[in-house]
Amino acid sequence: MNIKYFFQRIKNIFNPQKELQDEVVVKFLRVLENVRSEEMSCSEMYAHLDEFVEREVKSKDAKKIMPLIQEHIDMCPECGDEYEALLDVLKHTEE
Amino acid sequence: MTTRTNEIWLADLRSSGAAHEAAIHDLREIIQKGLPYALTRWLPSNNPLFQPLVEEVTQETLLRVLDQIDSFEGRSLFTTWVHKIAIRIALTELRRKRWRDSSLDELSENEDAPPPPGLLADSHASPETSAERADMLARVRRILEEELTPKQREALILLGLQDMPMDAAAKRMKTNRNALYKLLHDARLRLKRRLAMEGLTPQDLLSAFENK
């Protein structure tokens, strides 16, 4: 175990915090299942979003070719909103 | 409207005179055609704020596109890149507005509000099931309390309970959106590993709460 987290755990035991509400716990659990150790930041995702959505609209293979982006979209609701919005725009305006 | 390749868009927007003006005019039209599709999930088109928002976002997008034009790497159509910028501006503005409109007093009241119905107080659940759920929840809560740093707790409460936008939460915590995402990612990984060590999966726990 990382020494920093070991001390954090000890500290938490002796300094109990206000209890987390059920809603927070359940929301947290919902995304936990899809967590992977590899990650992509919001900025990295944003840099590739246009390419990802175009690929998704044209060949439907974006999730396969760029899995990290899909994982980020699944985990980050705000980036997910931007993905959905761009997908809607391209689907409706594609010539 | 003139059909342009990426290279022609870049050349026209970087030029001056008639070609530049025509490109700006066409780009404005493209943004305004696309934006309503991006916004409909958020704001009905008959809302009085809809059209002013489209105007404001279009203007801001044009400025940002001209400012960031050298960062376009050509991985997509130029117009897709422009739509992406317009969406970021529009959704950031909508989230900011929605957040600004919620009173801070109301939010601090929510923090002390009772838990939402249905998790522990499921009237259809048998006493055994309710007790099992309560035990599960207590166990998860104990793990969370042991594992999370104060900053991770703060982020969970702001985003999970108060539904604060990521950008606003990052500002409140004096950090940025990337660092906040990383903070949450680390918390999720730690919790997932700890649950695995205890022989639990997120799915087991969710089932205990959600199955009636």
C-alpha cells in the first residue's frame, strides 16, 4: 500500500468525517464498475472528440478503435454530454 | 454557401478582405444550423432564452475559432471542430447559468437533508432485505471513510449530491477540471481495489440497494 494512503487511512480513523449520504454512495458505486487503471483526462478527450464522433457517425467503429475515449465518456458525465451533443449535430447536419 | 476543404477554410479565415468575410458569414450559418440540435436536450427551442443563447454562442465561437485556428490539427472536418467548440461554449454557459440560478442556501440545506426515499426505506422490502441493505451500506460507508482523502470526499459531495458542474466544482476546490477528474479517478480505483480485497463488487452492492 502506498505510504501516503496508509497514513491517510489512519488519519481518517481518528478524525471521523460527517457521514456521506446514501445518494452520494450509490452514485459513486454506479460508476465504479467501469473504472480501469488507464485513464484519459478531460482535455485529452476533448482534443479527440471531433475525430471520435465523426468516426462514430461514418463507420460506427470509434468505440473499438478509440476505447479510452469511450471509457472517459462513460465515466465523465460532462464530457458525455458534449459527445452526445456533437453526435446529434453531425447526425442532423451531415451532407 | 461555398463548399470548402479544410485547407480552404483555413486559408480563407486567415486571409483578409472578401474571402475572409465570406468564410465568416458561412461559418456563422453552419454554427447556427448545428447548435439547435446540440441544445434541444437542454433548452426547448421555444424558450425565450434559446435564440439569444444561440446568438451569443455563435459570436463567441467565431472569436474562439479565429483565436485557436493554429491549433486545428486536421483530424476531423474543420466544421466538426467548430461545432465541438460551439458545444463546449454553449454547455458551459448553460451549466453555469443553471448552477448560478440554484441558491447556495438551498444547496447547504440539501446537504443536511434526509436521504432520498427508496434506498433504505423501501416499503416493499422484507425486514431481512432492509437489514441486509443497511448492513451493506454501512460497510461501504466505513470503507469510504477509511479510504477517501478529504479532497476526494469534498469532490464526491459537490458532484454527487449537489450536482455541481465539474468546472464549478474545480473552481470551488481551487483546481482545474483535469485535476478534479484525476482526483475522482484515483478515488474510484482505490475503492474498487479495496472492495475487491473485501470480496465485494460494485454490482453486488448496487444489487443490494436496487433489487426489490
